[in-house]
Amino acid sequence: MRKAAWIFLATSVMGCLVLAMVSINCGGSSGERPGGTGGATSSGGTSGAGGSGSGGTSTTSSTSTGLDCSKAIAPGSQPGGTPGLVTDFTDWNSSKGQWGNAQGIYGAIYPYKDSLGSSMSAAVDTTTHAFHGTGSVVPSGYGGMGIGFSVCATVTSFTSVSFDIMGSSPGCRMDLQIKTYDQQPNNQNPPGSCDPNGSAGCYNFPAATNAADLNTPIAAFTTVTIPLANVNNWSAANAAQVIGLQWQWGGTNVDLDAGAGCAIDVYVTNVKFQ
């Protein structure tokens, strides 16, 4: 049975670098990097950015508006949908590598990691109907997993974001990042509106730091609920241009002398806005 844990967070952010994305709907084939407020390399995870990696591919539907945020739709607004629900992965289509409903919010999955020796993989577990991330993050490194939207979403009518989580990542801090169109580089696929050559940089996505404490293993799915007001850099403008979510681990408490990474084995499902 899943139990509920309401977590109210104070947030702060740092930046970091992400590897290349394979999935056409998650980021760009040329790669994305999470940035945080400074857009610099982080020593302990980042707070904002477009995650990338080798997720499943997804197909384009005739109902898709692409990343056109002037036509953003609310999660769960499709006929028969559950208001606010992004995915609980019962809608996973393994042949397409796609979650969601093509009449609403849908997209692909991806893992990403630093270039310092961390590892990360992500897949959908069809037994638990959950997004499963495994890997190891080295000292001063990072790794993560994300769901990229193939359409732009608006969450202006919601006040919180929640997900069910199970697993462990001892020695690492886990942040939740909310990807936005204006911080998605325009050279990614699908493109956002951010100029990667601009002085401000890209990937400064809103984020909630320490979204869940996984130093002690969580043996059964537990609901984490984060008020959007507590998400760093959140605004009404950001709420109207959401293009993905990602969970990122930073090696904040890894034994530097041992040189070993923190082991990540985490399941996430029932992702929704409320």
C-alpha cells in the first residue's frame, strides 16, 4: 500500500552539465545540460535543466501541438483524463517508447549523467508501472532521469506537484526539476526559445531541492507533494510553459577518499499536478 508523506520544501539551486539525449522528444540529439541558477557546473546536483540521455523514442501524433506554449494544454485535460495527471505509467507504450495520451500530455523518458564517471540508466517497469532509475553518482558528480513532454503544458490552475517514490540513493541529494520552454535551448529537439549563446545561458529551470530523502531506503511507494510556491524560480509565466520533469541526484555526501559513488535504485510513478 502506498503511504502519503507531505513534504514542504525550501529550495536553492546550483548548475551542472548534462550529456546528449537520444530520444527525439526529451531534449536534443546534440545534448542538453541542466543549469540551475548559475548555469555552472555543480558539486552536488543541479536545480534546473533539460536532462538528456538514451530514453525511448516516441512518435508524433496529428493531435500534437509540439512545443507551442500559446496552445499549452493542462495535464489530464484529454477526454476521459484524470485532471492534473501527467502519467502513472499504466499508459506506457513500449513499442513507441512513449508514455501518456496523444490527445493530451505525452512524451518519452531519458537518463543523463556527468562526464566524471557517474552512470545512469532509466526504464519503465511494467510490473510496478513505474519509472525506474539505476546508477551511481561519483563525488562532485550528478545523474538523473526525466520525462520530456512532446507538447507544452500549462499548470496555472494547480498549486502543487506530486509523485510516488520508492527506493534508495544513500549519499546523494535528490532534486526535482521542472523543465520550461524559455530555458530549453533552441538548438535542441524539440527546441525551446533559449539562445545557448546568450549571456544568461539556458537550463535555469525551476527546482525543488531535497525533494525526498532517500538516504534511508523507502520500501513502499510513498507520495511526495511539493507546493509549487516552494519551487525555486517558480512563477505564473513558468506555470504556462512546462515541458518536462526530471529527478536528479548529486553526490553531496559521497566519501571523497573512497572515490566510490552513491548507488541509485529508485522508482517513480503517479506523477501529477494538484
